[in-house]
Amino acid sequence: MLDLKLFCKKLPKCEFNIRWEACIKKSMLSMLEEHRRKSGGPELTAEQRKLLWAYGEPRDMKEALRSMSVVRELILLQEDVFTITSDIVDRYHSDNVFYLEFRVKPCVSNELSPETFLRKMIQAIVVARDTRRHMTIKILIIVELENPIEVINEIIDLVMILGRTYRSRNLPDSDIIHGLEMAFSDSNKISMDQLQRIIDHIRRESQLIIVFNLAKINNNVDQLYDILLCRPDRLSNAEILSTFNKNENKIDQHILTDRLISTKLPIEFCYTANRLSYPNSKESLWRNHFYYLYSMEYPIIPTTGYSALLGCSLSDEYYHLAVNMNLKPSDLYKLSLTASFLTEETPRLSSRDLFPFMQQYDEFAKQYALETSIDWKFQILRNCHFFLSRPLTARRKHRRRRIIDLLYS
């Protein structure tokens, strides 16, 4: 009989969304508190200690996010940034993750500026990559659009300095800063026209990925439709687009869903975060919507998002999806393989390799007698047709042409 937990553990995986401060091992929190004390920081209040105890076992997402904010206040030293980043990479590597993408809002202290914080992370990643040749590690910088436009521009300028642009593409390690996550809210300080100009500038100057985070948006249908028109590379925390949201206007809901399906924007999905967001609900927010999108071969990316904070690994996420969404092992393998394609990493082993990390996926598939035929892989790529047809940079256009040539030759 198949051991599903072991299957999920051995499954090659790609992790697209981990909040750095939400992936700190709980056993490290006492070390961070001691460093804060030695640096002359104030003692934690009783309420803050209570929230730290909830780290890893929160009752709901509100408590989890409050706990995460306390952890941010403990990050004061450069050495802590290096140590934490190295530890996170180690844990995901042991979970058989071959692609790891951090979401980072730099912590600031007397010793840490945003640039210093990011450079220390990059330093830790460079060291980690030297011993893990088959693992790809990237950073996306979080831009909160509720901040003033001056703050937004400062963050984007920093990303354009440290990330890989057409001007800096030959600089060492510039490929680690992979893009931006733009976090929307109902109180954005930036108009959609201003945002579109920023996105156009980024795409003219670089090949950076742009992800839209919709977690703080309520039922602003016009804003949601405009957001989808901007054509980001991926969507994160897109539960607002679910048929279970509070919007009672079914016409608006169908318009949004149709627009989403027409773009085929990959959506990151975390089962644990959804369950904790609605702890008193018998149905998880996305259950029916997940089934609907999955049945249409829509690109869905399982993620942890807040792994240590919520007490789950990426293997746990795949296991919970299988149990609670009635997915078969072959479905999990297909989800993970599709996710590897959406990393947009170009395979380098052979011109016939359509997916990155294909050697690891094929070895796993043979062990469990799963489908590995070229025709089956072609079908996955055909399901990503709209994703392939979006506006692309020159390098990605070259990769798309190669894939399309293989599909239709």
C-alpha cells in the first residue's frame, strides 16, 4: 500500500512563496531575543511573548500574522540574517525542494539597512548554492502599494540595482534577485496608471518577475479587473477571486473568473493558510474553486507561504491537498511537474528537455511507475498555452519558440 506521506516527501518540488520571517525555526527565536537584549533592545511584553508561543501553532491567520510581526522586531543583526537564510535553505533542501523562492520585506535596524539585509541574504544563498548544485534559489522583494510613491520607488530602485537588468546582467550573483511581489490593498497610494508605468519600466530594463499579491483586497471589482489587465507573471493570495468571497454580484464574479481563465495566470495556493483564514468554516474557502480551476487544467502552484509560522512543510501541503481535495498521487506529480515549468528556468541538459529538473522528476516517476512519456509532457505544455502566449522578454521568447517548435514539429 502506498505511503502517501513518504510519496510527498520524496516528490521533487518547487517552492514559489516563502516569507523569510515566517520560515525561521522556532528554536531560533530565543537566540534572536538574546541578541536583541544584548543590543540594548527593550524586553518583550507579556502580549508579545504570548504571540511568540503561538509561532508554529497559531489558532488562525490573524494570530499568525501578529506573531510574525513580533518576529520581525527581533531581527537586528547581519549575522542573524545570514544564519536564518542558511537554515531555511537547508530545511527546504532536505524536503526535496529544487527551486526555492523567498518573498522578502527587508528588516531595518541600526545595523541593517534594506540593502545590507539583502546583501547578507545573497551572501548566504551564494554559499548554499556552492554545496547544492541542483538547487535554484531566488529572492522576490515585496513592494507594499499602500506605501507612499516615494517609498515604492526607493524599493524598486534597489531591486534594479541588485537584480539582473540588461545593464547589470554580467554582475556576479545579480540573478538571485528575481523580481518583485506587489502587494495590493484597498488603500493603495498609487494609481493603476502609475503602476502600469512602473511595470512597463521594469520590463523594458530587465527580465524580472512580477507577482501580484491580492491578500488585502476586499470586494473592489473594478480594481480586481484592472489588476488582471496588468498581466503579472503570477498571482498570490488570490482567494478574493474565489466564488466563496463576500461579493454577492454573480455577474461581476463571472466576469472576473472569465478574465482570470482567459489569462491563465499561474496562481499560488496554500491549503494550510486557507484553512487557518477560515477556521470556523466547514468548507475551506477555495475547495470548490480549486476543483473548478484544476478540472480546466489551470496552472496552480502549491506553496507553503508561511511554513514555520504555520507549522507545515511543502511535503505537508501536498499531502493535505491529496487528502482534502481527493487528489491521486499522479495528480500531485502533475501539479509539481507543472510548477517546475512555471519557474521559467531554462533546461540546459538537452534541447529535448522541456522542464527544468527533469532528471529528478523522471527518476521519481520511474520509482512509482508514473507517466513519463513525451506526449504526456507535451499535453501539460499545451495546457499552458495562454501562459506561453503572454508578453515576454527576449530570453523567454527564445525559450517559448523552442517549446512551440517541439510541440508542433
